[in-house]
Amino acid sequence: MRGRREIVGRYENDVMTFTIDMEAGALRLEVLIKPEIRAAADKELPGDHAPFEFGLLTADADEYMITSGAFKGQRGFFTRDETGAVAGVDLAGRLFSRRAP
């Protein structure tokens, strides 16, 4: 059965990391600008936000909505590979690919 545990993990793109974990049974996500991107920036980049709680909108765990914090109400979705395994996550039009644990 698809669900919450299958989406827990680390995802990233060229600029940011996206980590999903569970704390006290609640799903949380944390999006951080990579340290090397901050170090190479010509100007100060915006600060990172505290982790957000989010909930799944579909039984197959393919869509979600952020339920707390600065991005409350933002929706996103997970992508799957040909075997049905979660391969990535979208947030605000930015795709993050799953990384090995």
C-alpha cells in the first residue's frame, strides 16, 4: 500500500535540498538552500525557513498541501518511476529528485 512512509527521505535539485520526515506521527518537510550555493552567491540569499507540516491529499500519496508555516496552503505532488516508486517531489514548480539514504 502506498502511503506516508514511502515518501520519507531526502530529495534535491541543483540549488536546494528537500527533506521529508515524520515527527510525532506528523509529516514534515524542510527545504534548505545548499551551503555551496550560499557560499558562491554574490548577494545575501533569503534565510531558510523552519520545517513545515504537510498532509497528503490523495490516498495514493501523490499530492500534498503544506498545513503550517510561511507556505501554508501551497500544494505539490510526487512523481513516480516506471516501477511506481517515488522518484521526486514538486514544490512551487521546482522538481526535487530522490536521493539514496
